[in-house]
Amino acid sequence: MLQSNLNGGNIIDAINTWAVSLVHYTAGIINWRKDELEAMDRKSRKMMTTYNSLHSRADVDHLYIRRKHGRRGLISLQESVYMEEQSLNRYIDVSEEELLAATRREKHYE
């Protein structure tokens, strides 16, 4: 993606669609550690710098602020995994299905 001739917005959209979604869908199944997610975020920023999609001295916070607020709009892996885990926990807590109710009871005992 970074080697393509896409403009900056389309590169970020492609990364969010293809790369971030791979980690996002594993949230709740794989127990991601914070340092692992930080390392993947760091590596993606390093690759963006290598392929001239991000300046080496660019503000990292602006990279993760939404596009509609005037920034780049890259989705943070840490935030993505955290939000998905919270969503799964809410779903389990309100679900009336038998297996999910059993999961809820086991979760409260741990």
C-alpha cells in the first residue's frame, strides 16, 4: 500500500481497512499486551516514514486524530482493540443466550 501511488488520505484508508482490521478482529480472542500493540503502531509509523508517507518529525498525535477534525485519521491499534473488547463485554453482559450467560457467570467468578 505504501509503495502505491495513492494519495495520503487513500493510504490511511487502506491501512485502516486492511491492516488495522486484521488486529481488530482478533481482539477478545487473542490477549494482546499493551507493549505488543505499541510496537506494532511504532512499526507502522516507521514504515510510513520509510516510504515518505509520514515526515520523520511529524507530530504522532495528529496522525491518530480523525480526518473530519483536519488530521490524518489513522486508527490506533491500542484504541481499536480496547474498544472491541469493551463492545464484546457489553454484548456478553446484556445477552440472554444460554452459553453467553454461562460465560458471564464464569467471568464474574474470575
